Amino acid sequence: MHQTLSGASRIHFIVGDPIAQVKSPAGVTQAFADHGRNAICVPAHVSPAHLADWVRGASLAQNVDGIIVTVPHKFACTDLCATTSERAAFLHTVNTMRRNADGSWHGDMFDGLGFVTAMQDNGGQPAGQKALLVGAGGAGSAIAHALVMDGVSELAIFDPDDQRRTALVERLAGLKQCPVSHGSADPTGFDIVINATPVGMKESDPYPLQVETLDARMFCGCVITAPAITPFIAAAREKGCATMTGAHMFARVRDLMVDFLLGK
């Protein structure tokens, strides 16, 4: 179904710095049309220094219903929401905002849930499995939380930033869902191995972890969308591992964001 842009069209922004690389505006706008909604997704390039002012300004437009949040604004936008989901509050990060009845913003975070859903699409089941996660940033934190809430038996987190890694390990361990520990780049003994870092985007990048110790019974996932098949995923496939890519994750994240923005 194709919608014609008109004065009745509802506006949703995707905000980031930079923004030219994002693919979401077309996909999200198409998803709105597929749901029969006269709505569009528009990119907004906003620096961190101007983010709060921009959100305040955008909020004044009565036909702006939602904001999708990308790098580097996921943490800062949490503070601009009047209300959030429990997972967004725990992670102190949001990737989608929609209006409350009073015009204020309600935020949620779908990176983790989208990743786990894509894992399951590709034959990976977190429940009862030992997982190694590389990367404790925004996406990594959300994935770590989703894995813990989805019943992994154990989670180890590796990130070169000791402070960031320690903070995430301690907060997740505090949920008392499963043992959460400091991992290393060696995936030996794990059932699920995940790269939630940008390492692998550039041709000159090393592997994010020790691919030589991967074995065929492991499920390997990556958050990177370009290249479509990262060297890590290619190496995992050569070892016979089941895999999922960043494209799998972001298709599921997009579906969750659109449902949220449409109030489903």
C-alpha cells in the first residue's frame, strides 16, 4: 500500500550524528504504509550539544508522533523521556520514543529483544545456554540484558574498556537471574558467541575474538550490517557454526520499533 504525502501525514524522526548512513527512513516509512498509516520517517542530523533543544522544538509540532534514536543519542534521550519501559530504565538507554497522552515522551529499547528474536529465527535458543558477549556499549548492554532475561545459564562479557565492562557485569549480576562474569576473547566452552562491537566494519580490522577456537556446535551472531557478512561470521560459517547477521537483527528491531510507534 502506497501513501501519498499530505498535510495529514504523521511525522516520525530518526535522530543521530551523523545520520546520512542510516537506512531506516525508507524501511520504516514503508512499514507504516504496510500498516495502512499515513506516516513517514524523516532523518534529523542533530549534534549532542543541540539534542535537548531539538527534542523540545520537535515536541511543539502536534503532528510529530515518534522519534527513533540512533548513535550517539541513545543514552541522552533517556533523560528527555518522561516515562520509559523497565528495560530502558535498567539500561538507561532508548532507541524509540512515542508520545504519552499529555504530549511528553515514553521511551523503550529494542536492540536486545530484536537480537534475541533474530537469533531464534536462525535456530539459536538462549535458554539454558552459556553465552559470551563481546562489547558492553549501547547495543551490547541491551543484548546482554535480553540474554539474561531470556534464560541463559551463564553470561560472560568481554570489553577492552574495564570500567564499562565491570559496571555492566555488576548491574546484570544484581538481577540474580544467572551468573554474570568477566569474559575474554576466547570462546572456548561457550554455546553462544556474539560480537556487539564495530570491529569488523573496516577491512583492516582484526577479528573481535579468537575465531580459531570456535567449533561447529556454537551459535555465532554479529550486530554489524555492513559488510553484510563480517569476517567473524564468515570464519564461524567455515567452522560449521549456525549464524545470524546484523541485517537479521535490525529487521527485527525495525519491526519492534514500528509496532511500538503505532501503539501495538
